Amino acid sequence: MVRGPGPGVTARLSALLHRPLPAPPPWLRRGPFAAGAFGSRLRSERLSAWLGLWLGVAFGVCFVTGLISHGIQDPPSWFSWPSRPVHLYQVTQGLHVATGYACIPLLLAKFWAIYPKLFTWPPARDLGHAVSRAALLVLVASALLQVVTGVMNTARWYAFGFFFTVVHYWTAWIAIGALLIHVGAQLAVIRRGLARPAPPEPDPVTAGGLTRRGFLGTVGAAIGVITVATLGQTVAPLAPISLLAPRRPDVGPQGLPVNRSAVGAGVVDAARDPDYRLVVVGPRRLEMSLADLADLTAHTVDLPITCVEGWSAMATWSGVRVRDLLDAAGIDPDADVQVTSLQPDGLYRRSTLAPPQHRDPLTLLALGLNGATLDLDHGYPCRLIAPNRPGVLQTKWVARIEVSR
Amino acid sequence: MNEQPLPRARWALYAAGTGLVAYGAYGLLTANRSAPLAWARFAALLVVANDGVLAPLVVATGATIVRIMPGGSRAYVQSGLFISGTLILLALPFVLGFGRTSDLQSALPLDYGTGLLVTLAAVWLGIGAAAGGRHIARRRRDGNATSSANDGPLP
């Protein structure tokens, strides 16, 4: 089909890669290395190819939604994220986490299907074979790392000794790169494995065990069960049957989950201080007490809190429009605006509002939640709430608003 | 086959993939708070746990099922065990609950041990119903086949 390049660098490289390596002594070929050590007739190129296709789609979804989430939180200069549709981030991040959970059965099925290949004999035929196996190890390790750290993060279990978001982001590039290498190495197998029509398979009852279709159906069923058991953290009507969801959208102070408490953030005294003032720094400097804020025109909006961990919950917020405050301070409507918390430190102490967000009439500095004064854990005296935005950027205990430097 | 030059699509995938892996590795080595040594340690732990513990356990379980289970119900048991196993692995961090803190009541608010048992029970009820339904359907089909063979003329 595709004509190969002529004799030259690639031909010489090819010859080098295919030069045979010395074979290990045959008496080492024991246990799982022995011929016929793995008896299951269920394993086949076709099974591996279909599982690989599903995994490729799942990894693609996780990669793209992950890049979106990363882009919103740490935007490169060319990246812009709209404030509408309101629920877009809820969908992309809910999909990210649900697809990540679905990778558990997919990955395990795939690992089972290719497990005998781990004991290939000889372990390395030639240099090319050795390189290809090393690349596969990178793919296996990075895929395991992504899925396991992702699930552990939703369980808030940080036992791995590195900072989750940084490692999850950079390892994603490694996993996707290693996946492309793997697809390249397996092109011929993939073409054969996905070819139609499928070869006939024995009747499941007479053969006794699962057929390929039965196994693929089982993997699908496992994904279904896992999704139903957890999706209630994102899709509220499912919550009563999502018995393994790490969150319930209606459990928390004022019926809404919290990811960082006032105690955890170390802001209890500062937030309760009667001398609290919100400072808006612009051509006109505003210093407002809580009573001053309460005297401004109040608006009520229904907006979700959407966590990067995948859960989300709707709530009714009331407070002052951010754009009214910015206009009152004379701040340029086209400028990026920085919102700073009373928190003494922490990665999410500050967030930036680009013009699409701070000009949106739904973007509030909220003083009230679900008809009551904002709970201390939800950001009392006032917090940011904006549409289509990760929860970590909905800055709580707001102290200061100014133009970004 | 090995002597043939690789198709161009393959070289393109190798080049793009190697570039992305290198970019990710560069990021891991240089980014703030990424701790490459802890990364390598955890990745190695996962690979060993998967290839050295979990996979042999699954293969051994599979071999045991083939030895002791009758053919008719084997596929259902294999399905049920696969779904149960993946569910248990997902639920493990929630059941262990190491991520709970006293100041966050809304994080991990459920009784995940009970939730896991109830979900597993539902899975096995479903497996039982599917097996039962298939059994009944087959008996009815066999019964019809037998009676029509007895009543009608042979082909």
C-alpha cells in the first residue's frame, strides 16, 4: 500500500533494529514462559483489538476533557473559555471522571487479554523488539498511574508522595504518546482484529465459558454498574442508587458539598472579623463592609458548584453582580480581574476572571445560599460564583478584587 | 515481513508518540512539586501489583473455575466475578476511607462497605436472573422441538 522509503537512513535503522539478539538458555524457559502456559481460548487478536479500540476512545475522552480542565485553570495565552453554556464544565469534567472510572474494567480486561505476551520467549528477539516492549511498559505504567491516581484523588487519598494535579497532567502526555507508539507497532494486528466479518465462535453453552462477545458484553456491563454506582455525584436523580459515589450533591453545610472547610483554610477568625472589608482596587477604590454589600442591588441565580473531582451540585445563590462592582470601581471591562481570598496561603487562594466571566450577569459575589446567609464553609462573608467554571476557581472568603498584573 | 521497511503511518505514529512522551517526561522532571522519584516508585509499585499479584490471581481463579464449574453456568460465574472484581477495586479507596477528615463532613459521606455489599448483591441477582432466564428459554425451546418432532412427520 504505502511505499517504503528507499535504502537510506530508515533502511539502515530497520536493519539495526532487526539484528537478532543472543537467545537466553532454553532451560530458563519455565513456568509462565513455557509454551502453552496460558490455556484460555478466549484470548485472541480480535478481543485485544476491540478492547484496545474502546480504551483508545476512553483515553481520548479523558485526555481532551483533562486538557480543557487544565486550560481553564492554567490558561495559555491563546486559550479562552466561555461563560456559557452554564453547564458545559459540569459535562466535560463529569465525563472525565466517569470515563476514568470506566477505564478500570477496560484496562483490566485488556491486561488479562495480553498477559501471556509478558512472558514472550525469547524476551527480546532483536533491538526493535526490546524497544517496543520498553515502550509498552511505559504505556502500561502510565495508564495504571493515571487511573489509580485519578480514583484516589476522588477519594481524597493522597498516599503517593507527589502532587496529584501536576503529575496527572504530565503523565497524561506520556500515556497518550505511548498509546500512539503502541498503535503504530500494532497497526497490522489492529487491522486484522477489527476486520469484518468476525470469525465464527462456538456456542457459549457447549463450550462452557465466556465467548468473546460474552466477555465484551461483561466488560460493558461492568462499566454500566460502575457508572450507575457513582454517577449520582454528578447527576443528582441517580444519587439514591449511586451507593459508591464519593459525594452526594445534597450532603454538606446548607445541603451543598464542600471541598475546603474554613478550618482547613485557616480563615475562621478573619472571616468572622466584624471589621471585614471587601476591597475593590480600580481608578476608584472601594472599601465595603458586609452591610455595604448587602445594601447593593441583590440578584439571585441558580448555578452549579462543579468540582474538578467530578461531583457537582445545583444551588441558589444571592448577592451582588461582579460587573456592577467592577463598573463602580471604574475597572476596564476588557481587563482580566484577580479575586483574592482571606486564606493566608494555598494554591487556590487567588483566581482570575477573564472578561467573558466577569461581564456575565450570572457572575455574583454571593452573600447568600439557598435562602440563608452563606455558611462559613461556603465562603462567608462573600464568595465568587460564576457559570461554567471549576469549583476551585469559585474563590471563597473574598477579600480583594483588582486588575490582574 | 520484518525486512520490509515500515509503512509511513507507522513512522509518523512513532515520531508523534515519542515527541509526546518526551514532552510529558520533560514536564515531570521540571515541573514544580512533581517529585519524579516518587512518580517512578509509585508507577513501579502499580506495575508489580498488577502484573505480579492481581493478574496471577485472576488467571488462577479462572483456571479453578474451569476445573470445578459445570459448563452451563461457567460463563455466568466468570461474568459475575469480573464485574465484582472491578467494582471492589473501584470501591476500595472509598471503603478504606483514608481521605476522610473531621472538618469535611461532605467528603465520602456514605457507608461504602454496605454500599459495596448491596451493589454486589444486585449484580449477582442480575447474573442469576440472566442465567435463569436463559435456562427457561432453552428448556422451552428444547421442549417445543421435542414435541413437534414427536407430533409431526419426520423431515
